[in-house]
Amino acid sequence: MNDSRWQDNIAGNVLTLQIIVAAMVAGCTVLLAIAIIVAQQDGQADNAGQLPILTYISILFGVSALAASWIVPTVMTARTREAILKDTWQSPQGPNVSARMSELLAQCGDAGKLLMLFSTKTIIRSAVLEGATFFLLIVYIIEHSPISLFAAIVLMVFIAAGFPFRARAIRWIEDQLHILDQERQFSE
């Protein structure tokens, strides 16, 4: 679909994504508040002078999650574009696929497929970061390590920075449609 009528059809999908990402940020924020309260009530941990091994592991896990939150969506995007180009992209099947989603795919063509990819990559990216954030906060509760608290807050900022605004979704889909057009021209 070369025109921009598809843009009017994505508002509901983006709203759903916004709710999901906001819930992830809210969950992290609640756990952050609990971690700070518990750590203050416990006072200093009894592990002074000990190697905070969980802190080191959680930092490594956080860095890995940050890398994965960039790499996995990038690979997914490239593979989905390739499937669209080769006409091997398959619509999700099953009882969870709504009639609205099927209608969106029928009306929007490649833009609808890319919207589904945008939704999937946004959720995966946020969920990977959320899991690492939870781990860092739990380690903070256990070891009272300020570095794990700081790393958790950094990951929360990354989750919030990926908030799916409608304009961001449209721009991303337009960019991907442009890349698809270029790849089609080069493949001819």
C-alpha cells in the first residue's frame, strides 16, 4: 500500500502497546519503591567485606539484556522484511488472532505486517529490559548494592525511552516501507 491510509488504522494497536509498556514501567517502579523501602528497613547488609557476587552477575545480566534489547528486534526486523520481500510472510494463526487484526492486514498490506512487527519488537524489547530490571532490584534487596539500584534505574529509563508513540510507530513503519522499496528495486 503506497498511500498513507494505513496510518489511520494503527491508533488502536499503538494504544494497546502504550498500555503494555506503561504497565511494564509501572511494575518496575513499584518494585523499585519496594526495594528502596526494604533496603532502608534492613539497614546495611551483613555482607560487608564479602564479594557481592550477585551484583556482578546482575550487572552482567543487565548489560546482556541491554544488548539483546537492541540485537533481537534488529534481527527480527531484517528477517521480517526478507519474508515480506520473498512473499513468505505468514499471518499469525489461531484463536488469539482477532478479526480486527485480520482486517488490518487486508487493508494495510505491508504496513499492517510491519505494524505487527513493530508491536512484537516493542514488547520483546521492553520485556527483556523489564526482566533484567527486576533481577537488579531483587539483587539490590539482597545485597544492598547501590550499583545494582543505579543499573536498574538506567534500564527503566531505556524501557520508558522506547515508549511507542503513534508518531514514532508511523515513522518506523514508513522507514521500513522505504527500505522495502529499496530492497525490491535492488532485487529486480
